[in-house]
Amino acid sequence: MTRKSVLLLCFLLSLFMAGCEEKPKNEVSQPAASYMIGIIVTIENGSLLVVGDVTEEDLNTLSPQEIIDKYQDGAWCGLKGGIEEFNIGEKVKVWYDTAQLSLPGYIEVVEIEIL
């Protein structure tokens, strides 16, 4: 083997070995939470009803149930407080870790951001 081939082989082997490094035992990898993006349609009993891509016209003229029926989408977002900072019509991104798959669904919020 030529000197260049040996150096290249050593370099590739060191890259391979660096990628095989184990994580420390105290480091736990967390699964990424799922998220949804939508419009706040109504606020009731400490929860936000979020439906994706609702038009402003539908938001102003249809009831929450009519919106759910029309868009076949939506989830009640359970919050542990702080709903007073949210308003109907705001676009939000909601991260959650558990969801009940019904229409509308119910999700346990991990984080919520006004877009």
C-alpha cells in the first residue's frame, strides 16, 4: 500500500470509530413531541379549541361545531393555566405528547407558541 492509501485508511477508520461512541449512561434521549399548527376557534374551561387553516370569514360566521364539521379537523388543547394570554383567531403552534384521536381530539400540551 502506498503512504497516501494508509493515511486515507487511518482517517476513515478514525471517523468510523468517532461515530460509534457510546452516550454517557446519565444522558437520556427524549422523543420529540408532536405538534400541530392552527387557529384558536374558542376558549372554554381552561382549554383552547385549535383547528388548522380556518378562514377569518368562517371564524366570524360559523359556530365551533360547524367549523369542526366543515374542516374535519381540530383538537382541544389542555393547558395547566395561562389561557388568558391567548385570543380567538390567533395562529398557534402546539407541541403535545399524548393525544386522544376523536373529532375534535384532545391533546396534552407540552408547549404552545403564538405565531
